[in-house]
Amino acid sequence: MANPIQWANALSTRPSLEAAVAEVVDRVGRSLSMPADLGLVFISSAYASEYSRLMPLLQERLSVPVIIGCGGGGIIGINAKGESQEIEGTPALSLSLAHLPDVSVHPFHIPADDLPDLDSSPDTWVELIGVSPQEQPHFILLADPFSSRVNDLLQGLDFAYPGSIKVGGLASASAMGVQNGLFYLSEQEQLVGSLYREGTVGVALSGNIVLETIVAQGCRPIGQTYQVTKGERNIVLELAVQDGGDMIVGNAESRPPLEVLRDLIQTLGEADRQLAQHSLFIGIARDEFKRQLGHGDFLIRNLLGVDPRIGAIAIGDRVRPGQRIQFHLRDARTSEEDLELLLEHYQQQVYGTIDTAGALMFSCLGRGAGLYGQPDFDSQLFRRYMKNIPLGGFFCNGEIGPVGNTTFLHGYTSVFGICRQREQGNEPPKNNLLL
């Protein structure tokens, strides 16, 4: 291939922001032989008081037409030894640069007030973004967790661009009271590097590029699959058991979910009973028509609370009668096994048959060393399977990625966006290969 995609990343842990910028620019610049078309920068919230200086410092040393980025409570990248590293709570700067031949790079900043109503037509959303669905764009999205209306944005983008992949995360901080930051540069708009405190920054990539995803939710199912027989908003009021997780039993008795849960916990071993006290989640089946549900078929949501009076449970999503749910547990071992299974699947299906250019990692603040008891776990596991693939990213206050054909905001998840060229220039876009 005459002019392939080039992708490079560098991570610096220098306490001086000037020194960190100089290091990452120098190292990334030595890795690219062609001019960069896109930059992605992630900066530790330990530098929060210096956020306004980041883009001017980068522009002194770089000439890149589009840069987006954000602050994070933890930063992910490739250190000077060529190893992936996750820096949590201390100064760190990660810079990825990509040379993208035959790829249209369209950046945008969207204040929440500019979002259309959810009953607007797809054309309204297309007008907001400025890219035709016929271009089959894929999206990288970085949003403020408090002012972006990100769930509305994801729903609107799925509506207007149903075949497109959307990945990203919500800006985060390592301590309470630290203000988030979003970074944006667009030479097309003659806009110098800007610092935003609200909304969403993003980029739409179309043309000779494929964006594939791994969404590791880090949970395992326990017990049977149930069907919601009565629910309101995010409150599950009644459940009916399913026969082998396949079909609803003809006249199965509906029971309060808290009663179902108490019976289920009694069947667990001691370790899982202890785990259920603090790491119990709800999985919502995404495919209404799939009879046998397995790994990756559930969207994992928080269990928010219970009402002992009526036996109801509240979850972190809307529910409706007819949906199938299953209780899940999460721990370090499960998270490791979940990600490794997905990586093995991707490696067997795709990796090694094509040239992967680079990758982004959006991981929850609740993972990392706090979950595994050791640093760099998810990123090093990724690089064990995707050898020598430049990897950059950050620890998020919510992770964006698809489950099935729908894009969701996740928690406790690691989302990987893997970029490569189309095969022979005409490969159709793929949705999430794994879920």
C-alpha cells in the first residue's frame, strides 16, 4: 500500500507541562514520516490549573489541522520504553497523532443548548454535525459529564447515522472540585486552540478508515434470565422466570424482583454472596428476538436501590414490560476474563489479517489499579493481543461505545476504538464485531 495510515502515541509523566508537551511532541514526531491530519490529547487533571496553557503550548510545536482532547483522572499511553502505561492521579500527558490519507476529518464542538429535540428528523442532526450519512462517518466523542446531554446526543447520532460507530468518554478528574476541560482546534474554522468547559467535542472520520470496537463491561451473569412483567420508568415492579433463559414459562407467576433476588442470593456460594453486597448489577438483553442469550448480549446497568415495602428495584436505565434481564456480578477476575475473551475473539476474527493503525482506550475511573490491585492492567492486556499498536486514552466519568447496534453511555467499562484502513479501499463499514 503506497500511503498507509500512520498512527503514533507518546506518554509523558514530567511534572512540568512545558517539559511534558516537548517530550510527547518530540517522540511522536520521530514516529511519523508523514504530516499528521488529526491529534488526540489527554491531560491529567493534576494539571487542571494549567489547562488553558495546553493548546498554545502544543501549537508552538505542532502543525496539525485538527486536535481534540480532554482532561482525565487517569491518562493512558505509550512510555519511552514502548510499554503501555496507565497513570492515575499524578501528572501525565498523552498525545496521539494520525496521518490519515483519503480520510475526511470533520471536527465539531456542540454545546448542549444546540442539540435538537429527540423528536426532530434525522436531517436536523445531520445539519448539526455537518457530515452526510452517505459518507458513512465514524465518531470519536469527548464530553463534559455535567453539561453535554450526552445521552440525547448519542440517541440523535444513532438516529441520523445508524451504521456509524461512536466511541469516546466523559471528561473526569481525580479529585472532587476539579473543573473538567475539553480541548478543540480546527484550522478549517480558523479557530485557534480553545479550552471549553461544557458540551461535547468530537470528530467524524469518513473515507478510507474503519473503526472497530471492543466493549468490556466486566461482569458475569448469575442465576436465570427473567422477563419484566411490570415496570415504570426505571423501576422494576414484577418479574417472571424464564425456562432455561429461553422462553417465558406459559403462565409463570410474576414476583417482586426483590423477592427473586433474595432467593437467588441464597443459591450462591459464600464468595459470590459477599460480592453481591457491593458489586451487583443488572443486565438488560439488547436483542428482543434472540432466544439464547450469552456473553455480550446484555447491557450492564447499576442497581440503584430497592423498596422493601413492595419489593421493587430501581436500575440505571428505563425498563418496560417484555424486556429480559439477568443479575450480574463484577470483580477483578471477571473483568479480566471478560476483556481477555473479547480480545481473543477480535484477534481470531480480525487482527493479523489486516494492518491495524492505532487504538484508543476509554476506561472507567472504577477500573485501573483500584479494581485489579496493580497498575496498567487493561492496557497491557490489550497490547499482549494487539502487539505494537499505539494506544492512547484516559480514565472516564462514563464510557461511550456500542452494544449491538445501539450506542450507550457505560460505567465500569473499558471501551477500545481500533482504527485501520479499509481493505482494498471498498470494505463496507462494520458495526461492533464483538457484541
